[in-house]
Amino acid sequence: IPAYGLMQLVPSSGGRDAYKYVYGKDKFLGKRYLYKPSNNIELGCAYLGKIRYQYFKGIEDEEKAMMCTVAAYNTGAGNVSKALTNTTKLSPAVKKVNRMSSKKLYSTLLRDLEYEETRNYLKKVWERKEKYRS
């Protein structure tokens, strides 16, 4: 999958969703737009916000919400939901996450996320998260 720039945005999914989230317009973005650092960082951060505050807005615990957000940034919210509930619908996944402990959620995602790349991504980010807190 072609992903561009520092935030590794995919034009047809994360880039498009983020642009619509920020600017209210549906627009396909080319690599030229996404390779501009200011555009890429703005939309990458917006995409993280959209995942957390729209897709997973019902998750009550911030740590569990961030865990799902990190995984979804790499593979999509539907794939995170599928790992948890065998369906891409978000509301059953959110309800299940709210009933799980953080430890159980983490182990479930590492075991059941479909793609090894996403499992590795979540593990790497989660193991290093304390280094990035202010």
C-alpha cells in the first residue's frame, strides 16, 4: 500500500479521511501534497484525532482508547474492531473494550489482529510510549 511522508499516510484512506475531517471536503490527495511536511504532519495528527475522537469516542479509558487508536492508525478502525468482535462494526468493539482490562485488550490485539505488521507496530509503539510523554 502506498503510504507517503513522515506520518505514512495512505491517500485513499487516512489521507482522505483526515482531509475531510479538517477541511470538510472529500478530496483525493496525491503524493505531491502528502510529501509536503506541513501537510503530512497536519493530516497525520488529524487522522489520529479522528480515530480517537470519532471512531473510538465511546471508549471510556484513555489508555485503552490510545491502544486501539495506535492499532487503527496502522490497519484501520474496522480491522481493529474485527480483531475484537469478528465484525468491522465499531459500536460492538467499543462496548467490548469498555468491559476489558488494558492488559487483556493488549494481549487480545497482539493475538488477533490480522496483520503481523500491525501486531508488530502496536508492540513497538506501546513498548516505547513512555519515552514520548512530557
